[in-house]
Amino acid sequence: MGSPRASRAREKDMKVWLIADTHWNHDNIATYCVRPENFTEIIMRNWKRIVQPNDSVIHLGDVAIGNRRAVRDILAELPGRKTLIRGNHDRQHSNTWWMANGFDFACDAMIFRNVWLTHEPSASRAPGCDLNVHGHMHTISRAKAEAIMKPWQKLFALEYLDYMPWDFDKFVRNPDKVPHTANGAKHPLF
């Protein structure tokens, strides 16, 4: 077990990261969202570079398309404790299947530090939450986003976040200040 002081020290050293819509091994996503051909390798390299073994990564869904056995191998290579909020491409498997195949925990939505975390934008905020951080919408146009999104919904779009996990607290503290650019282009929402 350990002393409360040791527990606080571990908590202080642990960072919490966000990532979404990795779509590992999904060939067509490179076309749909103008991703580089080697995006799976880029995401994995970035993850390994910044996430430490004691860190926690919250994945906002749509982990992979295709060979699910490859997912287990990919997740085994990546450091950190991994939590999955299942996305539309993940729901053909149960939460327990995902936990048996590389995630430490899996669910369909959760509240973390008073933030409602979902894959798709939520129609309403969970009680006590000021924000809904979600993925799913990728490279949505500004006009479409303004028509459907509420001010408290914050899109985590991997394509505009350099294909890497982002520090949870920095993103949530001021998501509009996170550099949302891809290939030199600014995200239309920011």
C-alpha cells in the first residue's frame, strides 16, 4: 500500500492526457480528414515521446478500424494507464472486451474533474459540468460547427492537435488557446 505522502507524490507526478479518434489502421480516414499516410506511426511516436508510464491517457473514442488484434499490440507498446470512452467505431465490442484488449478502463461517457467526456458532442451537460469535451467531428467546417455546437462543447480534433495526446488540464483550462493547426492551417473553430 504506501503512505499518504507517497500517494500524493505519485499523483503530483502523474499527468492526465487526452486523445481522440486515433483510427489506427483506418486507411480511408487519411482521405476523409487529410491525414498523412503514416498517421498511425506518427500518433504512436508522439504518444511514446510524451506520455510516461505513470501517466493516464483518456481516449475519447474511435480507437481503430480493421484488425482488432493489432489494437492489442499497439496498446501494449504505448505507455500510461489507458481509459477509453467508446466511440461509434468501438461499440461493436463491449467495454469489458476493450478492457481485456489493452485498456485499463472503458465506458461510454464519464465525468472527470467536472468535465463531461464523450465521443460525440452531448446534447446536454452532465450535472455539475461546465464543459463537454468530445471528439468525433474531426475536420468539421466552421459553418457546420457553429450551426450545431453549443459554447460549452469543446472539440478535441486530433488532426488539428499535431496527432498527439494533449495535457488534460491545459486543454480544459482554455481550449480556445490550444494551438489548433494542421499542416499550417488553422482549425475553423478557433
